[in-house]
Amino acid sequence: MRWQAFVSVAAFLLLIADADAQEVRDEGDSATWRFEFANDAVFDSDNQFTNGFALQKHGPIASSLVATTGTAAFGKSLARIFLPDTEGLYYREAWAFGQNMQTPDQIEIPTLILDDVPYLGMIGWINSFIAFDDRRMTGFGWMAGLVGPNSFAEDVQKAGHRASGATDPQGWDHQLDNEPVLSFFYTKKRKFVRKSGFDGAVAFNAAASNFISYGELAMEFRFGRMPQGFAYVPDPIGRGLNYFAVIPERNRTAIYGSIVARATGLLVNMPMEGNTFIDDNPWTELNTIEAEDFIGQVFVGLNFERPKWALRFHVWFSTDSAKLETFQGTEDTENNAGTITFEWRF
């Protein structure tokens, strides 16, 4: 039924798309606000990543890094090291604030569960910058965040479950301890095919953090009536770079699909390994699971864009995140979820 609903939405958007819209670039771009909500309920699941939201503001397009405006940015001096200074590129800065959380599969159990993932909540603030055109993109960002009870993830999940009548999660007393998080993100994308109605890019992504550190290769495809730029990947806050790599066009309606496949090698993985710098957290010290060092993910998206707003739906699928023989507390070792994103421009 969920896939039928997804197809129905796609058909509806196709019917109302404006086939005669002009494709004229508009240099008078404005700031874009984005609200994103993700949940694993689309897969009838409540384990590992379970819920998250992010509020983002992406500044108007600029002709240079120094000219970017529209957000409370603090990282330009760092971004200058990583972003190219090339004539003809477009630049944007952005910030994002959000929360995400994960739980084990058996949330009705109040005791410490050692053979499943820990209860984890995180809040974070990200400042990011991108340089791009229709062939290439480079991005850099950093995040300050907090894992632990002070992330208020327990309060948010319990309130949501009370409102929806879902099972009350009983194990938040055993969540990971409070730990500050500092993260740095980098991405590099390059298109290898650009055709009318279809494009494809290869991407390299990296993160260095006490929350998650990785190196990642990805293939990204878009198909349909799409703007110039790059596909958006709706990573939960703290997992990757938040960006808006679309070249503005006026009087245009766009509807297109996207498929992103990526392979990730993990060096630090707090959601699967526990607190990084805190030594006396019970789950971190006593857990029996063994995380996979490499995982694969596929994101499938539907994007509908109007000049003043946009709506995006994504589902993502993951390979096993832990070795099956050590993950005895759940029947689901994958980490799948769905995301809805709404954007508006002023």
C-alpha cells in the first residue's frame, strides 16, 4: 500500500506539472528554507534510526565564496581551504539545525539491551558551503552537536508515541551518555553524463568526527524534467553535508526522480559502537554486537519543484549494519527509512 501511495503521488504531480514553463536562469535568487522529516515507520520498523528532523536555510546563489549571504555563517575561513575559487562557479552557504534518534528493536523492554543498538539521541547545528555548476560540485561543512540525554530525544519520541498510540519506549534510561560532538564534512561530485532528461554523477564524501567518520563513494542519477545542478541526498542531521545544489530558473516546474547508490567505509560509528570519549557508559562497555565496517545504501527520490516551493519524497535502503551472529536482539539488522522534505523561498 505504501508503494501504491508513492506511485499515486507521482502520477498526481505529473498531471499538475507545467509542461510549457520557461527554462530561463534567474540570477536574482532568494534564500531557500527547507524542513525535513524522516522516520522508519514507512517500513513498519522502530529499530536503529527511527526519527529525525532538520530545519535548514540555504542562502541565495553568489558568484564567489566571499559574496555568499543569507545565513549566520562562521566557517568561511575554513571553507576557503577546501572550495575552489574558479570563475563561473556558483556558491551557497547554509545552516541546519536538527535532531535524530535511534532505538533497539524491542523498545518495550525496560532493561539494558546489549545485543542490539543503543538508545541514542543527538542534536546538531551545521554550517556548510558549496561551489558548483552543472558539471561539478565541491562542498565543505562543520557541525557542533551533542549526544545524550540533553538532546531531548527521549522526550520527543515519548511525546510522539503517546500522540500516535504507538508503543511507549521503555529503555531510554540506558541511552548513551552526554558527549559533545564536533564534525567536519567534505564532498566532491562530478558528472559523467549530461543529457536532456537524464544525468549521472560520481561522488566522493568524507566525514571526520567523534560521532561518525567515513570515506564514501557514490553514483548519483536523475531522470525526468529537472533543473541544472545535482541530486539531493537527505542524510539525517550529523550524517553528512546539507546542501542545495540547484541553479535557479524562473517560471519553471520540474518533476524528476533520483537514484543514489553509495558504499561507505566506517572508521568511527557512535550509533553502533557507543560513546567515543566517555568510558563508563554501560552499553558502550558491555555490548556484544559487532558493527560492519562497510555498508551500502540506495536512496530513491521523487522531486517536484515550483519557483517558490518544492516537495520531495525519499526512501532509503541499507545493507546489514552489524554482523548477524552478534545481533541477536532483533530480526531486522538493516537501517531503512523514508523522508519527506518541504522547501519554500522568499
